Amino acid sequence: MNSLAFTLILFSALMHALWNLLVKRSHDKTVFIWWMFVTSGTLFSFIIWLQPAQMPQLPLPVLLLAIGASICFVLYHLFNGWAYRTGDLSLTYPLAQTSMLYVPLWGVLLFAERISFLGLIGIGLIVFGTYSIQFRSLTVSELLRPFRNLGNPSVQAALLAGFVYSIGAILDKKGVMVYPPIYFTYLLVLIMFLLMSLNLLRSSAAERIRAEWQRNWRLILIAGPVMLGSFLSFRFGLQMAPVSYAVPVRQVSLLVAVLIGTLFLGETCGRIRFLASLLILAGAFCIRFG
């Protein structure tokens, strides 16, 4: 992975961790994320309007890729939310990250990507670090515990989240390969906003929308541009880097989240979270130089 792509994806990871921190501080998280898309979409529309060239003609295959990726990413959040509401975080969180097992496979099979030995080690370190970051102990029984509960609906939802995200990542990669990343990202933002709006309309959420704005309008105005920075930098990096590497490297956001939680939120950083974060960092550098 070249230096520019690596830097863009690391920046995306930082922005990803920051906007997730802001979501964590919100009251009604579903509505807060909807407001983030409102602010980021408004800013993005202004940026698109300032572009010297017009938006390229939109071929139907590109539109279908954007729709497919958007549906996958929205389903990922819905499955994740279902898993977290009904299951133990230490049980469901690692399984929701299993997309990193599928993405390199799809990258090799669909894009003929080649993974170096050092890159493979890096992916393995990131996968293990991400998988273990929420565990209470590094024992065989704890590591296998999620897979002993495959009949649990929350575990099934977490596994579905990981799988559907991997499909979205592949559609995302294909999209930025055949269409300018800035415009493909714009399509994603608009379509995801539409899908989330339809979801909110089902529950007559007008009062929730008004209440969340009144409570957290400052955070919303900050979070929208931060999320936009994460989206754009990742897709420009994804255009230049193998998807097999890009998706795992973005998990550096977990390391950033641990640091933010420890330094600014007063959270305890246990030995497992610390060691898992180091594994993720080591894996990212293996990929960079692999």
C-alpha cells in the first residue's frame, strides 16, 4: 500500500472514531446519525456545486453499485443495533467485525488482488486484535465463546452485520474504480440519507428529530463534517489501495477510540484492550510495508 493511500485511510480511521465518539455522547442515536447525514449532505452538496466540472454522466451500473453499497451499510448498522440491544457486547462485537475475514477473500477472487506474506500477517494481527478487544480474558474458552452461541439471535445478527458489510465494501471498491470517488461518495451519502429517512418516517419521528436538534445542535454541526471527512478520505484511499488491505487498516479507528476513551472519557484501558490495540497498530504497519 502506498504512502498516500495509507495516510488517507488512517485519517479516515481517525475521523471515524471521532464521529462515533460524538454519536456516543448523543441522546437519540438513530436521530443524531440522521442529523449528521443532513449536515454532511448539505456541506457535500455545496462542495459539489463548487466543482469546476459538472458531475459526470451517471451510468446505470454505477447507480446500482451505489444503491447496493448503501443498502449494505444501512443493514450493517441495523443488524449491529439489533445485536447490541439484545446481546452481550463482548459476545456480539467481535462477530460484527468478521467482515475482515471475507473482504480479503472477495478481493482475491473478484479483483485478482495479491496479498504479500507480510500483508497477510498484518491482516491476521488486525483481525485478532479487533476480535479480542472486547473480551474479558485471553483464554481459549473466552475466544470460542461467541461461536458456542450460534443459535442466539443477537449472535446471528452480529454475523449478518459482518457479512453484509463485506459485500458493501466490495461494491464500494468497484464503484470508486469506475466513477470518481468524490461523486460516488456523494451518491452514497444521498442514498443512505434517503434510506434512513424512510426508516424514521415509519415511526413518526418528527418530535424526536426536533428534540435531538434542540439538545445537541452543536455536536450535530461538528459531527456532520467529521463524518464527511471520514467518508471521502476512505474512498479516495480505497481507489488507490487493495480492498483486502484498506478495510483492515481502517480498524485503526478502534485504537483511536481506546485512546479517546482513556484520555478524555475517563474509561479504564484494561490489559486486553491495550494489547489488542497494539496488535491492530502492528498489523497496520505490516500492511503498509507489505
